[in-house]
Amino acid sequence: MGINPKIFKAYDIRGKYPSEINEKAVEEISTALAKHFLRVAGYGLRPNVVIGHDARLSSPALYEAVLRAFSVQRSAVSERENKNALNANRCTLYPAGIITTPMLYFLVNKLKAAGGIMVTASHNPKEYNGLKVVGKNAEPMSGVEIRKIVIDG
């Protein structure tokens, strides 16, 4: 794992951008989260996932990294496999763009989403960025829980 383990905090993921958290780390974490949301939803179901970001200067690039990771998962099923599986084994993304964290929670609940990812470092200084991740019903996922998902697959 090329991800700096110290970015996994008690309540979220955050670190100094780009030395501790960057597009590569976010894409790797988001790939694991996409697989997690698919696994939790169950075979054949397409979980809704909301993605948003705050106004930090580094947030749009990290937001794009999250979207890229989910796009890879959308096409990860081999074309030789059943076409129904190809259509079913993907998340339905709701890229919300620049929003507040409470708006992410609202959208996850309103859309009955399997989860959501917010690119933000919350109250931390501008040189920081990170991810707040929620599951169903906008239940927060801890950095420790996310680290297990990333490491254990």
C-alpha cells in the first residue's frame, strides 16, 4: 500500500496536500470504497453513491480522482462475462460538485444512497485536504474502518 497510513484518522481521512494525501492516494482509497459499496449492496444491485467537494483549491483535483476511481469500477467487469452482470456491477454516481458536508448527508438520505464521499478537510488549515465517507443513512465511516477496507480489500 503506497498510501501514508497516518492520513486515516478517527473520524475521516485527512493530511497535508500533496505530501500526505494526493490524487493517487485518493484514487486508490476510492477504488476500494467503490468495491465496498458494491459488496454491501449485494450482487445485481446498483448502489447510489453521492460525491461532493468543498471550496479548497486542491478539492477539484481530488474530486476528479474519486470520480475516476468509480469510473474504473464501472467498467471492471470483463466483457466476456454476462452482460447483465456488466450492467449490474456498478455504482450509480451522483457527482454533486461543490457542496457543503451537511448537503452531502442530505443527498445520501434523499437519494437513498449506499453512501457518499465528501472531499474536505473540514476545519483544518488550507494546506490540508481529505475525505469524509458515509454509508447508508449517512452514517459516518471512520478512518480506521476505511483503512481496513483499503488494506483488506
